[in-house]
Amino acid sequence: MTPPTLGVILAGGLARRMGGGDKPLLRLGGRTLLDRVVERLGPQCAAGLVLSANGDPARFREFAGPVLPDSVGGHPGPLAGILAGLDFAAGHRPGVSHVVSVASDTPFLPPDLVARLHRALNDSCPIAVAASGGRDHYAVALWPVSLRGDLCAALGERDERRLGAFIARHGSAISEWPVEPVDPFLNVNAPADLAAAEAILKDTAAASRL
């Protein structure tokens, strides 16, 4: 049985390649990317979902959970969002030992993400990272709440901002997914990615009618 896990949706990026704005509010097949991520991740997270985002939280009014700003200034990146999630778990979900992070622009997340990341953990690798097509997706990972102290020090004292570097220092277990028929970690970074995701939705809808 998968332990109760808090889901953290990372929405703090500046979306420069999409022309700025809030990428999770972009529409794919008539629904926001955020809505699609919530639909896929929510059933896997018994401890609920939180959204990591700075600025006015009212723009995410459709999101039912807490919206957490960074506790570290200067837009330090996804590690700050993960720290916000770990801090929330420690303060509001005392029975939860792990937090799963995902990017807010990954609309095809697998339904077994959290369960498989938990199974991948071992004593020498406290963090579990998702992978597909031979590529590790550092923002899609399972984090022990016990790392929050070191992560806070990494951001506040060592100015360590790279996900990969922090993960490498602690050790990670990798769980690999196939990329066929769809890469479950396809992320919408640019307009071409959004068009590709629209094409995938159309192909899936066509296949379901056969």
C-alpha cells in the first residue's frame, strides 16, 4: 500500500519560452494544464495537493488546495517550491513522510507515478526520480520530509539552486517509464510543445472511438 503522500505542483517558472504569464493556466483541449495535472496527480496523493506559486494566489482560484509562495527571495527555482511543500507537510501533515513534486506543465502524468516512486526508494537513495526515454526528470520526484533542513540550508546559506546537484549529493533511485505511445512526462515549454500535446489528445480521442 502506498504511504499517504503530499503532492506539490511546481508553478513558479517564468514561462519565457511561452511569452511569459502563467503556464499552468494555458489551455489544452479546452482545459487548463493545471486542471489536467490535478486530475492525474490528485487521486495518487492521499495527503492532498498544494501549488507552489508566487504572486497573487487569486489567479489560481480554480485550484482547491493551498497556494504556497517561496520562502526564499530572488526566484531561486524549483528547489524553493519543493522546500515550501516540505515545510507545509511538516507543519500541516505530521503523519506524512514524503512529498512528491511534479511540474505544472506535464499534462500526461502516469497514474502509477507515486506508487512506483515509493517502490524505487532504498536505504542508500532517499530521493526517487522519474525518468523516460533515458532522461531523468528531476522536478518529478519523491522527497523525504526529513531533507527540509538541508534543503533550507542549501538555498539560504550555500545558494545552491540546481535540482540535479542537490539530488546527486543525497543520492537518488530512478524509476523509468516508456515513452510509447506517449511520454508521460512531456512538458509544455514552448508553443510547439502545446501543439504536440493537442495532437496527442486528438489521436487518443480517435483511438478511443475505434
